[in-house]
Amino acid sequence: MRSSSSNINEVKAILETLCPSASSTDIDMLFDLLSIEEYNSGDVIWKQGDESTSMKIIVDGKLMSMLDDEIGATSESICPGSTIGELGLVNGIHRLTTVRVVSEHATLYSLTKEKWEILTEHHPKVARHIDLLLIRYLSHRVQHVSNGNICGGRSLPV
């Protein structure tokens, strides 16, 4: 599937938000490594326990992350402008949740493990933006989990 110019601008704007210290050249380089993916309602992006092969940026649509463990089942919505899978991409761990499309349609942009490895080898300063994104994400999750534990709620890793 081809990207429309409005999609390209939207993805670049999301990248600029996610990577605030990135130059326009860095954003262009990151964008060039992404591939577009289209999904429909009910499609599974990945299953809990799957190998981590990419991180994804949600451009359009709504996803649901679902965790099923010994404590029970928990779910959390994922909206456009969010990323998923960055922890698995960077650390190589298996998927921590199942992610499914819950809107009629979803458009995601994917950075594969292969392209991530090329980026880290040949352009480590640009790859650092993804590292920083992951650090911010993990910091947010720690705060969210801490607040949730105080209130008795659960939070999901994506």
C-alpha cells in the first residue's frame, strides 16, 4: 500500500512529536525506514508471547492491548499518535500483550527489526531518538503503574 501525502505529513508530524530533539533530516531518515500497514476490525497485530519483530506507530484507528495472565485479563486502548512494540524492538523480548484492531480500520507504520539494526549500525545518533522515545515511554509506564497500584488498578505493557 502506498502512503498518501497527507499520511506522510501526519506520520512525520507524529515522529516530530515523539522525537522532539530530532532534526528534519533525522525525521526524514526515520520515515524512510517505515512501512505502511493497513488493518481491519478484529485483525490481530500480534499475540502475547510472539517474537518482537517491529515497533509500530498508530496513525489512524484504535487498537486494544490485552494481557492474559495468572491474575486475569486486562485491556487498554491505544489511540493514534501512540507507538507500540518499541520495548520488544530494542530489547528483543517477546510480546507482552495481544494487540487487536477495535476500530473499523487502522493504519500503522512499522519499523522492522532488520531496519532498526541497520539504523543502529549506520546512524546511531538517529537511532538514539528511538532509545529516548523508549525511555520516555518506560518512565510514563512506571508512573502510571505506581499510580495504578495506589488505586488498585493494573497497567499493561505494550
